[in-house]
Amino acid sequence: MKLITAIVKPHKVEDIKTALQGIDVTGLTVTEAKGFGRQGGHTETYRGAEYKIDFNPKAKVEVVAADDQVALVTETISEAAQTGKIGDGKIWVVPVESLTRIRTGETGEEAV
């Protein structure tokens, strides 16, 4: 099993959710986040005063998937999140040592 984490633009979360449901992913977690990558922050003007925004709003999407589903899930998230503009985000995958569904006590891939 693997934990797939994606940092994406917040307005793409609904598209990602719909795309993942289309490939039968049954669960995901979304968290509001702030961050910056190569684009750094940006400058905005409010009432004539210019100020720098160091962190851009982002969303963190997390999915636990069976090993044989990782490539499909990663590709699906990437396609749904892509705008072609700077700041589209990143996806990374890390191993999950164990997983337990609290309600049923199922463990491992049965709990996904």
C-alpha cells in the first residue's frame, strides 16, 4: 500500500474528486494548506498599498491505494489538477506500513 499526497490548486479539488470517483477510489482526505514553490509568493495591492503574500493557498489531497493502483491514481490526479500554469502542484508517494479500518477491524489492503 502507498500514501499518495498531492498539493494542488484549491479550485481543482472538485475535479480531482470526480476523476478519482471515476476510477472507483472510495476515499480521500482534503486539507487546506498554504505554501510556495518556484513561483514564490506574489505581490498584491490593497487600497493603494502594495504588500507581499509569501504563501499561496493550496489544497492537500491524500489517498491510500493498493500498490497496483498507484500509477493510475497518480496519473488521474495529475490530469485532473493540471492547468498548465505555474503552481499546479506536486504529487509524491510513500509506503504505508499498516492500515486498520476502525469500524470493522479490517487490516491491510482490505481496509483500503
